[in-house]
Amino acid sequence: MVDAAREPGEAQGLQPAAQAPEPAAADPDAAASGAAAERPAEKLDRPLPEGVRRRVVGLASDALGGLPPAELPQGLRQYVKFTPARRAKYAATALAAALESEPAFRVRIAERLRLGQPDLVKALESGAVPGAADPMDVAAAAYLVRSAGWSRLVTEAGEEAERAGAEDAAAEAARLVEKLQAELAEVRAAARADLERQRAEFEGVRREAESLRKKVRSLESDTRRAQAETRRVTGELEAAKAQAASERSAAEGEARRLRHRVSELETAAEQGRRSAREGRSVEDMRLRLLLDTVLQSAQGLQRELALPVSQIRPADLVEAVVPGAASPHDVARRGLADDDPALLDQLLAIPQVHLVVDGYNVTKTGYPTLPLEQQRIRLLGGLAMLAQRTQAEVTCVFDGQDLDVPVIMAPPRGVRVRFSRTGETADELIRRLVRAEPQGRPVVVVSTDREVAEGVRKAGARPVASVLLLNRLARP
């Protein structure tokens, strides 16, 4: 091969290669130049494949640390102290450019490769490619050694890498497609199940809405009937009030006439008594009998008409400043603690006071571990004793909105027991009881519920805490 490379030069009159100085053959640069001159120059028809490029840069990076800095290209000397991994990362472009443009540097790297992988390099130089070797390693070694056919090896390695990458990409795409198809099937199944569930829920909601509409229509009909009945009762009540007012006016007029007649009779009786003292006569006796008859008639008429006994006294007609009536809110200004039993005693001492107790609120504050029946019995027993001592009107309210049937019990004497209706809480029943009382009547509500306290306070009642009642019942 060397002789064939020299023949053209001899034909042109060049000096034979045998006359070249002998020491130059031992120099790597001279060997590289001689090898390039002996065979036609091979070039790649496309850029170096990426896989081969990484292998070549990795080999050069490993070998760079073993070369003297003076033998390195100027652009690579700054990377000598880097580790091979950092050189492969930060000096990859510079190494690839130096291997392509600096034949002497590439020959030195090839020599380092020859020392590390002598069998692979010898096989390439002999023209035999190892079958078990990695195509990328073979292509990288061929690129550095530049043996015969190296460009073909590099091109084939690149094509093989591309085929392998395409096959891997196709396999990955197929696997991804299968995964996506499985996920799509799961999503579709879940969507169908969710659709069926939503349809079932919609059907249930539709039936419930239809039932509610029927109930609303029934309630509207009941409401209209109740309103008509209310109007009728209101009319009858107004008529009864007017009739009662008329009868009362007539009774008052008759009473005034009778009082005038009684006054006249009393005057006549007084005159008769004076005449009797002077000398009684038959006429005087008849007059006395007539007076007694009129008085008895007036008393019978008063009982028949149910006229109230006059409560007005002469002292009531004298103008003066009348003290204000005591109310439950006045007791709060006397400086007593909220849990002092004396506060409840003072509240219950107000005339005509009405004590309303939130039953379960008190029992669950005082003895929540007992069964509900025992809680009611214990509380009502204490309230009965309190009502007997104070003579106050006592009403105990329990929550009955969840009861299927009324509770069977015998309320103690002096205590009114009420359960709230179905759909109504005890708090609402307490507020209705407070609103039912006439304006100005003292009402005390026992409950720790803040909403109950605010509601009854706006209605004019005095709310107190449940612990106040518990302390009062615990006191002998």
C-alpha cells in the first residue's frame, strides 16, 4: 500500500519516500502524516453521529489527563486539571473540534486508545471488525485511528444508532399508546359508571322533587283553608267583642243607675232612721223593707251580670307620684352574681312572675349522665318544691321534635310541662310562650342557650343561666 501511494509521486519527479530521514518515522505526528499520505483521504459525508461523538469525546476526556500540557492544543490546556466527567461535560465542544482539526492531537489520543484496547485497534487496522464489539465503540475507535474504511464504520454506526433509537422510540410510543388506551378505557368505564350514578341520583332527586311539590300543594291548600278559618274566627271574635262591649256598656249604665238609686235609697233610709229615732211609724218600716229589697236586687243583678267589684278607693283618686312596678330586669341592677341563688329568689318574689325552664338544657348541664326519663323526673321534682315555696307560675319545656308518640307522664302539682311539636325545637316553643304573655308581665327564662337568651330578651323576658336554677334547687 505504501508503494502504491508513492507511485504517483515518483511519476511526477518527487523524491522517493525511502530517502526521508529515518527518525521522522518514529514521531507520532510524522506517522500520522505518513499514513494520511499513503492512502486516499476519507471524509464523512454528514456530521459525526451524536452517539459516536459522545464516545469519542469520552475517550479523549479520559486520555487528556495523561498527556503533557505542552503537547495539547492551546484551547484544551485549561481543562487538564478537570476530572474526566467534568471534561466530558464542559470541554466536549473543544475536544471534538480539536480532534477534527488537530491530526497530531487525534493521533496521540489514538495511541492512548491503542494502549487501552490493543485488540480492537489491531482488528481495525487489519480490516476485521469484531462481531461482539459495541458498534459505537468500533466507530469511535475507527474515527480516532483512521484505519481503512473508518468513514463507513462511523456512518454505519450512526445509522445503527438511529435505527435503534427509532425502534426504541417506536416501542416506547407503542407502550405509551397501550397505556393511554388502557387509561382511556378506565376513564370511559369510570365516566359511564359516573353517568349511571348521576342518572340514578337525578331520578331520585326528580322523585323527591315531585313528592315535595305534592306536599307543597297540599300545604298550600291547608294554608288557604286555615286562612279562611282564621278569617271566619276573627270575624266571630270581633262580633263577640262588639257584643261584649255593648253588654258591658249596658251593664255599666244599669250599674250606674242602680248605684244612683241605691244612693237615693240610702239617703231615704238615713232620713227614715232619723225619723225612726224620732218616732217610728208603719210607713218607716215599709220604707226600710223597700230599701232592703232594692239592695238585694242590686246584689243579685251584680252577680248575674258578673260585674267586678269596684277596686277604686278614695285614696286612689288623690293625685300623687306612684312608684314604678318591679320587673325582672330591675333585679339585675342590685349587684348579685349570675349564679347566686338569692338572685332567683328575688326574681320569683316579683308578683305574678312566670318562670319558664328549658328542661334538657338544665338537666344536661347538671346531670347529663342520667337517662332522659330520670333527668325529667329529677328536674320536675325540684321545680314542684320551688313552685310550692314561691307560689310562682312554673312552665318546663322539653324538646319533642324527634318523638314519634307523646311522652306518658304525670306532671307534678304546680308545674306545667310541655313538649315541642314535631318539627319544632324547644327554643321555638319557649319564644312562643314568652310572646303569648301580656305586655308588662314579668317572665324569667332559664336557659344557657345564647340564641334563646337573645330572643326572649328582645321579647321583654329576663334570661338567666341554667346553673342559677341548679344552685337554687340544690339549696335546702
